[in-house]
Amino acid sequence: MNNFVNAHARHDDNRNTPRGVFSRERSLTKLIAAILAGTMLLPLSACGGSDSDTSALSSDSASESATPSESASPSETPESSASPSDDASAQSDANSGSSNASGAAVDMLATLPVKGRAPKTGYARTQFGAAWSDVDHNGCDTRNDILKRDMTNVTFKPGTHDCVVKTGTLNDPYTGKTINFVRGQHTSTAVQIDHVVALSDAWQKGAQQLNADQRLQLANDPYNLLAVDGPANQQKSDSDAASWLPSNKSFRCQYVARQIGVKHKYALWVTQAEKDAMTNVLSSCPGQTVPDGGGVVASTQADSQPAQTPEPAQTTQAAPAPAPTQQSGGDVYYQNCSAVRAAGKAPLYQGQPGYSRKLDRDGDGVACE
């Protein structure tokens, strides 16, 4: 018993010693720290789910904010729309008559060289090959190919494999008239095939530098050929735009644009007077494009008279000359078609100097075609 009392007394004494006091303070400190730690853990555990949701929301928000940034970022916006430099480049192409602006007649005209007319020395129709050659090897000569292309209601001479045009209706672009074409000695000349850029004019403005194959192509290129009123074609002869334009004013823009296209295609030049005349015509139609194929654009024909209105008598009146009973060329005589071609006069139409029935083997009024 005494031992227990003594031990308890020693324990109490130890509590009152500095060492005991320090031990109690340390225990108290641990207790306070434990209480404080427990207190801090409570709000953290309560926000645990919110951290996860907030993270997901932040991710969605970042994704949403990234989407507009990707579609409209400053670095990508100029790439998706035409930049000023691109516009300038396109305008430069237009002014230079490059492929991006080849449709604009005024722009292409600006690219054609302007020079004086060269001498006609050395010109002959034979410089451009045989007249109306079958250059596309379809079995039909070029004249009939163009008649077939430019006329409507076409019929063919039997036994010619749909090559020789017998009849048809032409909405003439040069005069605006409608011509009922009938193949024959008295009537074939009512419709003739015109070189939009006359071969003589081409010869004096760069075609001398073309090789024989290129000149043959130029003479038979459907792009440079139109079926037109015979008398209007004879009136034009080998004139350029400075000295002749179609009487049908509604066709002048198309006519000049096609001449520009042909000269561009075959690297021919224009004279200053010719360019001035073309510019004057195009000033009334600044949006005129260069034709991209042969034939007349249909919209222009709308100004022409309807094809069904003319009476048959008009066809006879359209023939430029009566049928001669003998050689109608006066003192002009050609022994054969080779001589006609050598003189650059093929084809010869009935009524022209040098025409004779012996040269017109099929009697259609067109010799040496």
C-alpha cells in the first residue's frame, strides 16, 4: 500500500516538474493540431465532387471557346477569303489577257500588238491551202460543215452521207435577215462562208510568219468562219473593222469580239485604226466576252426576223446575180480550178469575174469550192 502511495506521489511530482509540464504541453499541442486538421478536412471532403464537375465544365468551356477560335482565328480568316493581294493578282491577270480574263474582249484587245499593215506582197489564196479542205477528216468539206452548223431546218443532197447541204434557213448575223437557202446554180450564192478575219488581212498582219499547216488551219477554223448573207460578204471583201462593220448593229459587238479572239489565237496584230474602231464598238458593250466556240450566240439572233415569216420569193431575191449562159467574167479566164486557186480567187461565185460553168462541176453556182 505504501509502495502504491509512494509511486503515485512520484507521478504527481513528475507532473509538476518542468519535464512533466513540457510533456503536457506537447500533448496539448498535438491535440490542438489534431482538432485543427480535422476541422480543415471537413470542407475539403465536402468539395470533392465539385472539383470533378468543375474540371469537366472547364474542359467543355475550353472546348467551346476553342471552336470559334479555330473557325475565325486571325491567322486562318485571310486563307478562307480573297485577300487584297489575291484580288490584285486576279486584276493583273484580267489586264494581261491571261486565261483568267480571256473572256473579256476589251482586255484581250489590249494584249494584241499594234503595228502597221505589212505589204500584201506574196499573198495568194493558196498560201492558206486548198479552199474548204476537210481538215477535220469527217468526210465533208469545210463549207458544208459551216452551212450545217449555222443553219436550221437543214436537208442534205441524197447520196452524200449528210455532207452536201441542199436546203436550210439562215438567220443572217450581218444583216439581220432570214434567208431560205436552196442549193443550186441560181441560188447557192445567197449564203456564203465568210472568214471573220479575212485571209488577206491576216496575211498582212502576221500570218506570213505562220507555217503552212497553221495557215491551213486558220483558213478552215470554224472559229473564224460564219455562214452569212452573200452580198454582205462580197461588200466586206478583205476589210478589217476600221473599214467595214455589219449593218446589223446588234451583232457588231460579237463580230468585233470574234475578230479579237481569232487574232489572239493566231498571234496576229491590229493597226491603230483597227484597234480604235474595235474600242469604239466595245464601248457600247463593255461586258462583251470573246466567243469560246464557233457559230453565232443564240441571243443575238433574237433581233433577227423570225425564220418562218419570209415567203419563198425572198430566197430568189437574195441571189446576188442572175445565172449567166456563158462565161461571165469578161476578159478574165481560168483554164481550170488549179489556175483559180493559184490566183487566190477560189471559190468563184456565179457572177464573179472568171466564173464559168465548166469550173462549177455540180452546177450549184460555186466553182472550185
